[in-house]
Amino acid sequence: MSSRLPPLNPLRAFEAAARRGTVSAAARELNVTHGAISHQIRTLEESLDATLFDRSGKRLKLTSQGALLLPAVTEAFGGIAAATALMKRPATSGSLTITCVPALLSFWIIPRLDRFIEQYPEVKLSLVASNDTGPLYSRDVDVSILYGDGNWPDCWTRLWRNLRLFPVASPTLLNSRPLRSVRDLSDHTLLHGDQDGREWNTWFAAADAADLVRSRQLHMSDARLSTEAALHGQGIALGDSITAASLITRGELVVPFDLSVPANDAFYVACRQEVRAAPIVRVFIDWLFATLEEDSLPEPQTSARTLLRGRAARAEDNFKPVSAPSGRPIATPKRKARA
């Protein structure tokens, strides 16, 4: 095969001259003399026994033979350049350990994990459900996705997503025990995903129901447990605009009230400064942000209204969702990290 191929340097000179239109421009690009380019082109023409350029004008024009050769040469050099770039690209293989907020890991990352694995099959992932900041400083952990204020010293951090919180419930539960007003929440079990109950306190304050008697309450260690309890009809939980969105879209959870409050904290991506530039860390963080941007789920309240329409009619139009007062600021007292 090699005996039938023209020499490489003359092909480079031909491609550059054809693309740039003059011998002088090709010489500047390849950092050689005008005479060297002319010589290489003549060598190629002699090798092929064909005239490749019409030299009668100020600019070079391809002959029919030159026009036949150029696309193949251009494609070949492009392929070589692409392969070389791949060879020089930092390796994206090896082991990567991620710690992540339990609810976000279960309800958002894991359903999308196949996309990352397909794109980076040589990356071996280890996933740990945790909202503890301790592993952020450990050499055994590469990236942490945390729910908090983002103020972790000596670390690289970047805001991933702000959240809004709103009640969510199983449609089965609400079909048997409807919620026609906020006051009906006193007849339901409130599921807490934080340790001190401040999230529900914030929501009740925004709903002008801070004095509501709460007869039954269950406190759980994190929002994943409270969301799972809501899925099983154990009570009413506070969902957020990321981890509960797909469950609402699929009809597994519904939003009984058209009122949400901003969460005091947010989801952050964080890692130690010294690992931020590692290629394997970079590709995961880039994938995380790109996937968030690509996946635009409907607003939870939109899904809720759709799902509740039939139930509202069966309740003889007595269902009255609470709406957030327009322009009214909502106080969000500091609370422990939602996980």
C-alpha cells in the first residue's frame, strides 16, 4: 500500500496551497520558504504524472485532477489530526469515588447514570450516599455533591442548583384522605427530612398556618427517607424541585398546594483543590452540569394541577390550593442541611 501513496510532505504542501490559494500563504502556514512549497508541489505532480494547479492567475486554481485529489487529502489529514488529538487528550479512565446527597443520588443521578457510563466506559465509579462534609477532605473521595451553604474552606466549590420546597404526597393517600385546605394537614402525618423541622415551619409560615396543630409527625435522617415514606403513603413530605420532579411527572407523587418556598441551602459540587484539574474529575463535573442543563422537567406545580384536576372535580370543587402571595418575601430561617 505504501508504495502506491505519494510522499507525505508534497501532499501537505499541495493541501495547504489549495486551501490558502497561494504558494506564499502555504509557505507561511507551514513555516517554510516559497521555493520549498513550489518544489514540493512539482515533486507531487511528477509523482502523479498530473498537473494539479492552473498557475495562470494571481491565485492558484485546481485543475480537474487537483480537484479530484484534494477531498481525499483533506479527509486524510483531518483524520490524522483527530487521532493525534485523541492520543494527546488526558486519559479519562480509572477509579472515581463520588459522595452525594442521598435523595439526589437515588432520585436524580442514578436514573441518569447509564449516560455517563456509556460516554466514559473506562471510568470505574464508586457512589456513596452521604451529605457529610468530612469525606470532602479525604484522599479516598474525588468529588462531593452536598446540600449546604457552599462555605467549605480550602475546597473548590460551585453552585449546582438552588431548590424550592413544597408538600408532596401519594395520590393513593390523597384519594382516601383528601386535602381540601391547608388545615386538613392536621389530619395527616407530616414527614420530616430534616432534623429540626424548620423546613415544614418555613412552609407553614408562608401558608399563614404557623399555628396549625400537627398531631402526627415522623422525623427522618434525610430527605430520601421522607420522600420514600411519602411514596408509600405514610404521610405528607416536603419535596424539592430536583429530586421530586420526575416522581411528580410520572404521577407517583402529587403536589396538593400551589405554594413553594425557597430552600435556605442549595446543591453544590465540591472537591479538593488538588484534584480539580484531574481529567477524570473534570469530565464527571462537566457531565453533571451538562446533564442538569439538558434535562428540563416540567414545573412541579404544573404537573400537580394536571394530576389533581380529576380529584378536585370528584371533591365537588371544594379543593382550594394555597397560592403564594404575589411579591411577598418568605422568611427562611437557617436550618440543618437537608440530605
